[in-house]
Amino acid sequence: MASKKAKGKAAAKRTQRGSSNVFSMFEQSQIQEFKEAFSCIDQDRDGIIKKQDLKETYAQLGKLNVKDEELEEMLAEGKGPINFTVFLTLFGEKLNGTDPEDTILNAFKLFDPDGTGFVNKDEFRRLLMNQADKFSPDEVDQAFSVAPIDATGNIDYKSLCYIITHGDEKEES
């Protein structure tokens, strides 16, 4: 039992650590509004939104027949306990229209069958310009301007995913 508790705490800590930069995405007044919304949903005031909290919130809004599966799907988006930082991260992703970091990483992994953490810049340029929502040469150049590309022409896609989801620190300073 103790190891389960430790694992849960470690996962919660990882979730919080991975998303701590989310506070820079919002104005202080917005963060305060999100904090108020979080407090309204966190019915038992323990700092974590759970299924019972969601049920009670829906009941207060007049919706009494919410399915457990629906609530569990909502909670699963947090990939662990939903504390305020995770709550803010979820809203940040939704409001900014950015997919979660792991979704973007999984997309890049399709182009990295050996699991090196890198994709070739020239090959990736060709794919971007010839597949699905075709990028123009200017759009590719713009995307590559923030991409971490090494001397051999490979993109460190893990770092790029971080930049996509958290912003480029060089841009912010």
C-alpha cells in the first residue's frame, strides 16, 4: 500500500513539475478566475478534483444524471490527480489549441522508428510540404526557426514538443 501511495505522489509531482510553466501563459487576473472556478468544482476543498466533486458540481447546475464514464473521461484528461496546476494546464491546452505534449511526441515517434529522439530536417521538410495540410516553404522555415536542429541536420523533437506546448524561452526573454 505504501508503494502505491509513493507512486501516486511521484506521478502527481511529475505532472505538476512538467506543467509549472503554465502560469506564464495567463495574466494574474485570469489565474485568479481559474482559481475561483477550481474552488467551486473542488467541493470537498481537498485541493484535488475527483469524480464526486464533478458529480456535485453538475448537481448544483441541475444536471443530475451524469454518467460515471463521462466523469471518468474528464478526469482521465489530467493523467493523474487534478490539482490546480493540472487544472490550469488543461485549460491552457484547450484555450491555446495545442495538443498535449505526449500526443505531439507520439506523432513525431512515427517518423523515428529507431527511437533516437531525432528526425531528419530535410526529410521532415519534404513531409511537411507534401503530406496532409501542406506547408508552404515560408511556413516550414518559420517552424524550423524555433526548432532545435543539431549540426548534422536532425531535429530534437522532444525539445521541439516542449517549445510547442510551453513556448520558446528565447522568445519570452
